[in-house]
Amino acid sequence: METQTIEHNILIAERVPPGDRWALVGEKQIHESLTDTLEAYFQKTDTPCHFRLEPLNGKLFAIKEEEEEIVQAPPKKFNIYGDY
């Protein structure tokens, strides 16, 4: 069977102006740098993952990957000649 990888971007932090201050989603504590924010996320989840940063929107996402099996459609059958 053939599989494909699907990526899900999960919002984990938003920038809190001014400067490079970030807050994890659902928490009030403000971290003074992006590095501190990533460390806080790792301490909270204890799960390694990849990240996507949108600096213009002030958002930080965790990328979760999932393997999905590709289901092939069965070939069409035609009964023009009565073969089946």
C-alpha cells in the first residue's frame, strides 16, 4: 500500500508586542524570547517536533505529521461483452 504524509499546523504561541515576547496559547505567562518560548513548549509537551514561524502574523506553529494510507479506487468494469 502507498502512504502519504499529511502535515497539521497547530498554533502554539502568539507574539505579544512590543519586541520579541511570546505567550503560549492558553497561558498568561509571557516569555522574553522565541527561544524561551520553544523551551517552555518542550517542557510542557515533552514531544519533539518541527516548527513553523509566521513573523508577519506573530504566530508560532508546531507541525504534526501523520501518515495516511492512499486507497486506490478499484478499476472500472464494463459489461459490454458479458465477460463477467
